[in-house]
Amino acid sequence: MARASFDNSQSSESAAEPDVDAGAEQTRRSLLLGALATTACLGCSTEAGAGEDPPGSDERPQKGDLLVFSEGDQEGKLITAADLKVGGPPVHAWPKDPTSAVVRSASRLNEILIIKLDPADLDEKTRARAVDGIIAYSAICSHAGCPVTAWVKSDVGDKEVFKCMCHNSEFDPRAGAQVVFGPAPRRLAALPLALADGSLSVAGNFMGKVGGTQPG
């Protein structure tokens, strides 16, 4: 009888061993899956961080910033005086930090219109901000904040002007981009320019408010 009792006890222990092994294996798998999940999340976090705009990319143009094309085949390249024809058309540009090489394109309010005109056609204040007849303004309409994209003959004169196609506001770059037609309440903000080794650069902050007064 004692022998039989011993045999039953040994059998019970043997039967319990697979359960212990199975539990350990399950724990090991859970830990492994948890580690893999953590690694995957860290990878996602790194990828998301890499897609963020670099510091300074949404800051307004700074004195000394270089100007680069914001569109077209030359997008990202420095704009030189030789890239501009007298009388237009204007080119669209972004400011670029010359030290960090960060293009300040994270804010649409930083887009700039650059045009070269005959210095004799510019009024005194506009000529003072220009360099060799090259002048720059905000490319954002002061009415509803639409982009100013057209260079066309004015509806109220024979000169070509900047035109916002959203609500037909027109601005004369020769006279500080003052409004000559349409609902815009004020002129486009002006940006003083300089030349740095043949390339255009920013000589100061925007003069005037950038952006619209009404929702688009």
C-alpha cells in the first residue's frame, strides 16, 4: 500500500512538470513580444521625429537670410540678380538661414515675391529698400490671406501689377505695393534686400503686417 502511495505521488509530480515548462515558455514569449513591441514603438517615434520641421523653419525672415526659389525647376537654389529680368515676371522665394541651411518654409507667411524693375520707375521709399531695382514683398494678400500669384496689366491702368486671383486685389510694386484695385485693405508687407556675393539676401524685417485681415 505504501509503495502504491509513492508511485501515485511520483506520477503526480511528473504530470505537473509539463505545466511548469509551459508556463515558463509562455512567460518567455510574452517578454519577447513585449520587447519587440517596444522596439517597434521606438522606431515609430524616431520616424515621426524625423518628419518634423527643423527648428527655425517657421521663423520670419531674419537679417542675413539668403533667398531661394520656392517653386519650379530651381526650387531650393539661391536667387541671384542675374536670375531676374527687368520688368518681371516676379519669382517666388523662401528665406534660408545661411548658418544652419534651414529653409524657412514651414510657414506660408514666409513666401516672398521678388521682382526687378527700372529703378527710375520706383518711388523714393521703394527705391531705398531695393538693390539694383530688385524689390521684395510678402506673397500673401492683405485681404483674405490668399497667395498673390499673378503679374498682369492692371484693371485700372496700363501698368503691370501683382494680382491676387482670389478676390482680384491689385498691388503696385513700384509704389510700395500699395493697393490700386480690389478689396485689400492695405499694401503688401515689404522686405528690404541686399546682395551677398551676387546672391540676394534679407536686409531687415518685414515692413508692415504680413497676412490677411479676413478668413479665406
